[in-house]
Amino acid sequence: MLGALIETALSSVTAVNVALGCAAVLAYFMYNSVKRPPGMPPGPTPYPFIGNILMFWKKPGQEVFRDCSKEYGNVFSLKIGQWWLVMLNDIETVRDAFQKKPIDFADRPKLVSMEMFTEGYKDIVFSSYNETWKLHRKLGHSAIRHFASSSKLEKLVEEITGRMSERLDAFEGQPMDPKDVIFLGIYNLLASLSFGERYVVAIGPGTTLLFATIFMNMSKEGFDIVGQGFAADYIPIARFIPTPGLRKLKKLLGAYVGKIHDYFRRHRETYDSDNLRDMCDSLIHAQQEAIDEGSEHISKLTDTHLCQTISDLFAAGTDTTIGSLSWTVALMAENPDIQQKCADEIHKVIGQEKFPCLQDRGNLPYCEATMMEILRYSSFIPLALPHTTHCDTTLRGYAIPKGTMVMPNLLAIHFDEKYWDEPETFKPEHFLDETGCIRQHPNSFLPFSAGRRACLGEALAKAELFLLFSWLLQKYEFSKVAGQGDKPLLDIDAWDFVGTNA
């Protein structure tokens, strides 16, 4: 009996010890999950494991960032699931990080969604800062310079605008949603540059544009899934939970990547080294040269790497131009006086029949200022893509450990009252000096980010935007539909009441 009692007591003690040990381990991990690293910028206290995620359930992200900036300053830190995130909310801090210490801040976070999309980070945009990344970024720049040169781009844009006119003319004087025309035009433009094929037969009512429609719908659907936050990217265990969102994303990305590989394979079958047709051929040519020369770069130029690079080149020229032109239509309809001044300048300098060319840049200061103001005022990409620190580093006296996520708040930068007079007002004069000339290097303006990770397609996007903006306002007038004057157009999802006049 006594032995049984002792055994029972020992078992109870062991169970208590195990429970206490588990509780201690749990407490240790909980403490470490909320402990701010020494020297890290200040910020709100996170909850164990989930960090400060709940803050974003109560308010939109920009309101959270604005409130934190008021309380903690222009550099503060948050915990988003497993990630410590340092927010940069003014232009000086961004330049200190990305321009003065470009390599320190040149990495990207390892996110589940991007790992799937990039086939294991074999792309340019989300891969780590390393020799493979440097090689493919160089190849990407070379392809853009060669196939998006002035004359080639102008000819291609003029061809695409001819197709866009068919749809716009069909809606003359009637309510319309211009987003689809813009989407399809830009996607087909980049499809031609990237894959050398013409997908647009006509842009009339009821027309199905296979290539552009497929990629446009995939882009929209992908953003719906990950654009507002994807749990598996921030909470590691979530990647093992087969949620509908995760299954849908895997299926979507598999289809998207499959399409890119399919076009790449078809290009390889018809590749001719003496006749490089497009950016895809340019990458295949670089791969073939490496093979012929026995170059050490062969392992960095696999078909998967090249497919991911062409995917990045395709995206680099679409997103900014589509967003900018969408906001152009809305802002011109909202500001008819500015629209008229732009049209008058275009008609005076270029005329009403001649297609705009890139040499016209510099002769249209008010139009150029308006385009820059559209990028500032819309800030349709309010946060730059996240960086991570490549090594332990410092910023503004704070210690930033290696692997910390760092993100510039472009919206805050573009509406900083320190640099912008009446930032809430759409005013092209923000980018003009006293003589009416363009301010070449305006402060607190960063639509394409900065440093080693600045937008790969910046030059291409600016050229596309100039040509298409000039053409649109040369040929068309956009206005609100009668009776809808009080309904704001600046919610880009509510554009079913824009009218056009040729």
C-alpha cells in the first residue's frame, strides 16, 4: 500500500514537473516573440506570436502607420507575425537607408506566396541580393534598353493605341469604364515587347483577347488573395493549414507560371540567333552564349530563371503604367481645367494629328508636371515592396538586425507637409518652378522606390506613360456623366460613369 502511495505521489510530481516545464518553455517562447531586439526603433507592444496584426483589423493600414508615426516618430517598428517590420515614413530616412547603405537594405523577405510565385526565388524582384540576382537584373536592363528603345516603343504604342481607339470611339458620349481598355492595351503592349506576338485583333464590344484577358484576370485574382495580407507569409504554421485561400493561390500561381513556361518553350522552338524578336529571345540568347562559351554563369541561367526574369520584365512595364493611366482618366474628369491646359499644350506643341514621340518630352512641361503629380497624388502603390536587411546595420541611431523587414511608406512621403504645399490638393504646380519649368529632382517624391531594388521597369514605365498620356489627351476629353457630378471618381473601383469625347 505504502509503495503504491509513493508511486502515485511520484507520478503526480512528475506530471506537475512536466506541466511546469511546458509552461516555462511556452512562456520563454512567448516572451521572445514579443521582445524587441536591443536598439530597435520604438513601437507598440506586440502580442505573443501574432505581433501587432490585430491593429490592422480595427483600422486601415495607413491609419495605423500614421498613428504610430505621430507617437513614435518617422522610424518605428511593428511585429507582424514572425516578422519585425521597420517602417520608414519620410524621404530623408529612406535615402539614408536605400541610397547611403544600399547593400545593407538590399534583401527581400522570404514569403510563402512569393516562394510559390517565383519557383523558389529564381526571379529578380523577390530573390535574395546575390550574384545571380545581379546577373539577371543586368540582363533585364539590357533587354529593356534594346527592345523598348525610342523608335521601337513609339511604333508599338502607336499600333496599340489604334486598337484602343476602336473601343473608346465606340463609347463616344456614353458612360463607360475605361479600366478594361487601359488594362488590355497595356497588357498587349508588354506581351508584344516580351513575347513578340500580337494578341489584339480588335477591341470592340464582345471581343475576347485571350492572352491579355488571362493575365489580367490572374493579376486581379492574385491581388485579391495576397494583396491585403496572406496569413502564411507572416505566421509560419499557417502554410501547413490547407485553407481555401492557400489552395486557390497554389492553383492560380501554377496556371500563371505554366503560361509563362509555355510561351518560353514555344520561343525556344523558333529561336533564331540572327533574328532576336523580343525580350524573351534576348534572354535565350544570353543563355545560349553562356553555354557556347562554357561560362561560369550557366548554372544561373536555367530555363526556370529565364522564365521568372521574363515574368518580372512583363510585370515591370504593366503595373505602374496601368495604375497611372487609370488615375489619369479619373483625375482629368475631376479636374477639367487641368485636362484642358494639358490638351492645349499638346495641340500647340505636337498638333492634333501627329502621334506623340519621346523627343517631345521637355517641350510639354505642364503635361510632364501633371504626370508626376498623378504619381504623387494617387500613390496607388502606397507602400514599396518590402526589403530585408542583408546584414546587421544601423539607421538613424537605431540597430536593425539582419533579416528585419523594412518598408518605405510612399503615401506618407508623397503627402509630407514639410515638402508639399497643400498636399491633399491635386496641383501640377507642385512640380513646376517659378518660371514654369519642371523641377527635375523634387524632394519627397519616390514613386519607383530607390537604391539597389528600385523598380526595374522605371524607364520603360515613364516612356509608356508619356506616350499614352499625351495621346489620350490629344485625342479625347474625359468628363463625368451628367447627373453624377457629386459622385467621386477617385475610388478607382467606381468608374462606371466616365464619358469620352473624341
